[in-house]
Amino acid sequence: MWLVNIYDSSGNLLQSESLADGRYMIGKSDDCDFPVGDAFVSREHALLSVNGPECAIEDLDSTNGTWLDEEPISGPQVLTEKRRVRLGRRVEMLLKPGTEASRADHTSGAETAPSRQTGAITREAQEKVLEYMNLRKRGDLNKLDYNELRNETRNAAEALIQSGKITLPAGVDREALISDIVSEAIGFGPIEPFLNDDDVTEIMVNGSSQIYIEKAGKLLPTDVSFSSVQSLMNVIERIVSPLGRRIDEGNPMIDARLPDGSRVNAIIPPLALTGPTLTIRKFAKDRLRISDLVRFGSLSEEMAKFLEICVKYRQNIVVSGGTGSGKTTTLNILSDYVSTDERIVTIEDSAELQLTQPHVVSLESRPANVEGKGAVTIRDLVRNSLRMRPDRIVIGECRGGEALDMLQAMNTGHDGSLTTGHANNPRDMLARLETMVLMAGLDLPAKAIREQIASAVQIIVQQMRMSDGKRRIVSIVEVGSWEGDIIGLQEVFRFKQKGIDAQGNVLGVYEGCGYAPSFYQKLSDAGIELDWDIFASENQQEAVIS
């Protein structure tokens, strides 16, 4: 009996098994005894032979070779304890005499998810369960809803374990194995517990053997994996099939969403070199309010009051920030202040907004079909929305030529419209808007574009994901008039960082900049009572550390 541990280039344990006498194929193919989802491992890379106290490895003419203690091997090589084997460029193996497999703990709060040790067992059991169900139910399976199908799968797994057709290895929990089998067969496999965990905000699958999650704004590795590349592909196909979409070598990347609204991106070989890659940004079950952001320390109470006035009195707002900075969440929250008697049209690539007003029309773009036809872009929808008599237009994200149509809408009676964009600061956001307008394909002079931006956008809200993982609104600026070659910007509120504590938390205060936006005077002249004290520079609020 020998013990084999297989690691990736970061030292994360991919597989750990005890080997009885026999021959074991290692490679990228799912038919191998040890399937390894790495771009530099061949389909049938190496052969491992165990005979009592002896263990040998042989390279099978692999593209990137098999290495023993950093020396390439050709014929069979006898292994001794603790000699390190490398497959290709990144995957390493460590073999030693032993009686049972060990398990490295790289947990991230994912104790409920299946471990790598049960991967091969789960894959074999899954095939037996599906075969058993097909024989018993035949065509009836297609008539079952998800919960009924899940119950049938669980019953089939229990029956096969009871009859001995699925062997329960020593030390493996029966209930945990059944849950793993059901998840692999009809669910989302090892990522299912993370989908059900409200504290997990994002799930990142990098090939079948590496899964990361985001918790409390921080990326954490997990100790779980898919049982095979095919198992991961099955999950991806379960996500995209109900949408009438497909993913294959001819169409190797796709954006989709789960039934609960969670956003999904998948990309597979030949584009993804390390195997199928899946990214899920989860949809919050409980809709956040502005009070939640204040409680989290994402902004101050004064900033919240100001943003409420901006939306209620129809200022055009752009929420700017980097990827994962919380732009869509803020856009969702700002929409709470839109009056219930207004007609709102929302336009998104992937529906995420959850507006609570009664008069909302939600539009979603559509990619081209397999023949390259039928695409409906964000810009098409923005143009069409202007003929739908909207009071406000809310665009999930501007990233192309639709920016021109959005600016025209803001300048032609659709005040109070909202959108988001990718930029690192408010000045960059203006430059991005200018670039996006040019992407519309019209030969407009820079002066005309900047005048359009200056007259259309009143407020830019800048968000940032800080080094401690927390998302904060770091600046709110008023967009001024176009003067000379630049558009004037005046900061209204800002987050002032003061340091980092011993736990890595970013310390700082939210403060007013001593400037009241010009529209405040117009509202005051119209007889609307406003709190001017919120802008005072001495008005500071410590950022909450939660």
C-alpha cells in the first residue's frame, strides 16, 4: 500500500489516495485513474505501478514530460519515500508507503462541502445512480420538477448503497456521500453549499480542482473540488441549458444567470488553458437599504441624506468604480428614492436590479444566436426605451456606444436617470464617458461631447473596494460646466484614509468638503427646506469597522 498526494503549483492538495497493488493512469482525460485538470498535463501523461513495497512511475511520451527530483525521466523509474515527482510544468506528486490517505486542510469556512477524497467515489456512484434511475423511470424523469427529481436521486443513491452496489468506504459519512452524489448528479456539485451560504458573495472555479470564494470582501481558497472536468462541464451546462444557450468549443464563453438572479460567467478550453472556469456573483436574498450601507461603514449618514435629495429631486447620477466595488448594489439602493408614481425603464446586460416601485419595465439585452444573428444590444434597448414614455431610465452599466444615447436621454427630459461605469476616479469617469460616446461610431468633435457630458451628468458617486475587502463610497462630486478644455468637478464629500490597524482594517473618516452643490440653491429658491450643515468640513464621521 502506497500513499500518493498530488499538489498544484501553489502547494494546494488536489488529490490524496491510498493505492493497492495495480497500475494507475495519470492524465487530463476523465478516463484516467487520477484525472488532473492542468493545461500542461497530457491526456495520458504517466503510468504509476504499485507492487507490494515497490512503486514505479513511467512517462507516456507526454508533451511536457515527467520529472523526478527535477530530472526528466524516460523509462520506468523506481520511487522511494519522499522523492518528488513533477508532471509537466506545475503539478507535483509525493509518494510514500502508507495505509490511508491524508487530507490537507486548506479550508475557508467551507466545512460542509465535499472533500477531494470522495471525488472518485462520487463520480462512479453518480453514474450508477443515473443509470439506475433511467432504468426504473425511463421517460418519466423529464416530467419531474426539481424537488421531485432531487428526492428520486436521493432514494436511488440510498437504494444502491443498501444493496451494496455502491460501496461505502471506511471513514466516509453515509449522509455526506449521498448529498455529494445528489449534488453531482443533478445539482451544482461541490459549490452547492456555497450557493446556499448567504455569507459567500462570489464563487470562482478555476478548473475542476481549484475553487475560491469571496467572504466579507476577501478571497479565500477552499478544500473542495469537482470530481472531474466532465462533472464541472455538466454543472455549467445545467446553468446555461434552461436559458436556451449552449457552450462548446465553437462558443466557448458565456454570460448567464441562475434562477435566483446570481450572475454567471463561464469560459472553457481552448480559451481557458487551466480547464473550464466558472465565476458566480451571487444575488443577495435580502435587499440592502441605505441604512445597511451606513451600518456597514460604506458611507456616512450625511452622505446618505445628500444622495436621497439627489435622487428625489431628479439629479442625473453616475456611480463609478472598479470591478466588484459594489456599483450595482449602490444603484439598486439609490433607486429606492424614486417616487412610486414615476414610470421607470431599467436596461441591463444581466438582470440584477430589484426595483420595488409598481411601475417598472425591465429590459435585458440578448446575445447573438449560434448563427450570429438576433443580438439585441444595450444601445438598441436605450434607443427603444425613449419611445416607451419613461420618466427615468436606469442603465445597469454603460460600457459602449449606448453612453451617447444615455446622455441624450438625460438632456431631453429624462432627468433623474441613473447608471454605472468602470473608472478609478471621477475624472477618469468623465474620460471614459467621452471614449464610450466615440464608440457609437459618430464623428463628433471633442468639444461637443464634453458639452453634452457636462450638461447631462450632475453627480458622480465614486466607489472603491479597499485593501481590507470593505466597499466604501470614497467621493461624491458635482459635475460643473465645461470650461476651456476640461469639465469642472467639485468634491462634495470624501473618505479620508488615516491608516491601517493591526488587523489590516482601513481606518479613516467621512467628511464634508465645505461646498454645497449648485442645485441646492435652486431647490432652496423654490421653497424646499434643506439641511445645509451636512456639507460642513468639520462634520466628520469615523468609518465603521465591522
